[in-house]
Amino acid sequence: MAEITRLPQRVYDLNETARILDISYHSIRALIDNGAIRPVYLPKEKVTDVEIDKFIRTLTEDGQKYRELLSANNKRVSGAEKSKKGLVNISEIGVGT
């Protein structure tokens, strides 16, 4: 009887993609929202190995743009965490201005 070989994994969920790229889930979400990474829907959002490779190739060309995007996303996420804890004052969020 022939031995059954397992196919290599070619599609990753967003948490796996974040681990592969060594960034946070929120950063993956921001890259998807910005169009830098295009997911497929199977039925949940997944990222193909081809899309990960394409993103890595473009990092050398657009690295500064992605760094700025991820930096802005980290500020947005940390601001949301502060507001959950009640640490954001009204002047920080621009209410009444």
C-alpha cells in the first residue's frame, strides 16, 4: 500500500500569519484593511503563502510605508486600550473641539 503524504500548509488564519511575520494580530488586521495583504475567505479570512511571500518581497520597496502604518496602528490600538481602562481624557479624543 502506498504511503499517504500530507500536503504542505498553504493557507493560514490571521493569528498564524501574525506569528509567521512576527507581528501582532492587530498589525495583520491593519495591513489587510490598508490593502497591503489580501486575504481569501474560506469561510473565515485566511492568508495564502503566496500572499505572505508577495508581502515580504514588497517590504524592501515599501518598508518605510509599512513601518509608518504599523506605528500608527500601534498608537490606535494602545489608545483603544487606554479608553477601555478609562485613562483617556476628553482633550485626547477631541470632544468639544
